[in-house]
Amino acid sequence: MLKNYTLLIFLIFSFFQISAQDLSGTIFSKENKKSISYASIEIGKNYGVTTDNNGKFQINVNQFSSKDSLQFSSLGYQTKRIAVKDFQQDTVIYLKNKVNKLDEAFLVDHKLSPEEIIKRVKENINKNYMLDSLNMKITKKSTKNYNFNEFDLKLKKINLIEKDKREQFRAAIKSIVQEINDNEHVLEKENSFYYKQLPNSKPKFKNIDKDYHVTKHNPSDVASWYYALDNVIKDYIDINKEYQTKSGVIPFDRDYELQIDSTNVYFPLSWPRKKVLNPEKHDFLTNSDNYTFTIESNVEYKGDWCYKIKFVPRKSKAKLTGQLYISASDYGILKGEYQLAEGKKISSVNLKFPLGAKMQENIFSGNFIYTKKASGKYTPEFYSTKTGEYNYLKRDYRIKYKDGNWLTPSKKVTTTLLIDGQKTLDNQYYFSPLENQDSINQ
């Protein structure tokens, strides 16, 4: 009898241990052993997550029993299922390539041109997508990087610094320059919030949680023209006095009593709502006449036959290239990816010769995945954007007392700043439907 109670207690404990944890793992291709980005992991009818850029995932199974199964799927691969009770934490899951065979149902519209398919996609947007209605938990993961090709800060005049502190000041400037050149500058943020949007009403937000990790030099600040010098000089001047700084013609008042705070991190409840709720807002659909579309193949995804359509610029004003996976039954977009075409940039300003400055928006890419619900509507599952900007700046930067004269060499610090680097921002959005319509108000 005692053995039976012991066994019962063990089983109950095991059940709660399984159901109370987040399950995590990594998905790889069986054939080439490479990780699979943006693969879907689903359990139940309306809950799932997506793998990150490295094929990793984490899914909470609190609301499911040990008998429920996780379903792993990705375009071009066979679907795989594993029961929660059989899942091993931090496991590696391999998906096999799928060999697609066309069936008669798919062949009905096989004579459609790619332009006709894109036209039908746009005609069916209102029917397929929840354009003004959404009730979901949104998790946003954001990673900002700044990588320097070269950073330098040369001292030309340091008369503002007391004589007995100048050597120490020079050493401190040399140290921060070396530190900025030798280290990565990264800000990682993650926050979750509820979002509820109903027809003809204002959207409602409710913050759930947030977390972040930032390196010593915040990438949001480290490339500022004043950052390195301000970090050092505040320890070598009287911060109670008034100062002015200048890099160019117009001077600015500078208050060194205000400390630079690289840990000041904001979590805006923002997301690319218009493009997520209406994929036609992407340039390759809004201005589809500017692109050339080609049917590359067909694939089966979550039980639906899809056209795999590639697009490239046809006119000079088009800047993107990528591919779309479009349902052959209702012309909804299940998955898409895009990036800048070779030689294209979002914008570019080159004033390197007259002003010592150059800027190029040279990275612009994205991925998105939709799930088709039983109602026939497509709801967002995953959406990501990556943007980047190249910066070059070589300028003199001066500091003086506010009542001093810029033309007077005394009581002034003059430096030459060199910034040559790349900024990138990677935003990923994960969407989970809310079963309780009133949960945002709780």
C-alpha cells in the first residue's frame, strides 16, 4: 500500500515538474546539419513559438498536459511531433527534407503567371488578414550593435585642463579610445506586452515584463560625437561652471553636472503594426509593378500547397529582393523574406570632402510568418526587421568656458574625432493569441 502511494506521489510530482517548465531546444536540418531559422513549434490549436536566427526556441507548456504533443515544422521539411512527456530539455531536433509531389488539386491553377498570382494576393488581402482586429501577447526582442572599423580621438589643445593633470588626462583619453576599439558594444532588450485592437476603437496596451543587457558602452551613445571626451573630461574640470561645445559653426551649451547614464534603457510598446496586419504595405506589393516576379517551385507548408515566388527589382526605384510563399488555395502569404538587392541602399549622404561626414543606410531586411486559423484568417506568428547604418565622421570638437572666446587658444580643449563604424538594429516580434478576450483589462 505504501509503495502505491509513493508511486502516485512520484507521478504527480513528475507531471507538475513537466508542465510547469519552459521547454527549450534547437532545430537542425537532418541533411546538412545547419540550424533552421524561423521554424514553427506549435502545441494545441492556437499556441506556438518560432525559432530565432540560430534555430533555438523556448516554449511554455503550463496549460498543456504531458500527453499533448509539440509539432515542429518549417517550409521544405517534414513535420515532426514529440509528446511533452517524451521531450528532453535542451534537446537537438532534426527535421528531414521533404520531397514535394504535385497533386491534381494544385494543378488547377498551374497556368497562372506570377504577376497574376501577386494580383490575386492583393485582391484577397481584406478577406485573408485581420486588418483592424488583433488580441495577442507580443514579445519583442531587440539587439542593437555598434562595431567600429576605427575610432580615434586626437588631442590638439588641452589648455582647459590644469597643468598637473594633463598627463593623466592624456592617458585617460588613450585608455577610452583603446577600450572602445577593442570591445563590442551591444544592447539586448526583451519585453512582452498585451495588445488589443478592435474595429473602430483605439488600441489598448498592457506591459507584462521587461529585461535587458548592455555592455559598458551603450551602442546608442558610443558613436555620439561628444561621448568619449565627455566621459573623461568631467573628472578634470570644474563641473559647476558653464561650458560650450562646438563641432562646426553652431556652439551648444554643455552641462557636465548631468552624468552620462548608459544604463538608461527605454522599452517603447511599439511594433510595425501596419505591415504586420496588412502585408500589402510592403513595397514589393504596394509597388509590385516595379518588381519582376518568378515562380521558382512549389512547397507544402502546414498542409497547404504554396507557390514559392522570387522577386527582384525591375525598375531603378525598387530596392528589395526576396521570396514569398503564397497559398495556392486562397492566395494568402504564409511566409516571406526580403533584403536589399545588390548595390541598393535606402539612403546615402556623402559629405566626406567638405564636412568630413558620410552616412549610408546599407542594411534593410525582414522575415515574417503567418498562421492560417480555422476561420480562414491569417494571423501573425513571427515578424523581424534588421536595419543598419554606416557612419563616417572626422571633425574637430572643442570645449571652452561659456564666457570665453573661441579664437583665444587659452582655456580650451580641441580634439579631432574619427568615427568609422557600422550600426545595426535587429528587432524580432513573436505573437501569441489571447484566448481570454478581457485579459488585457485584468
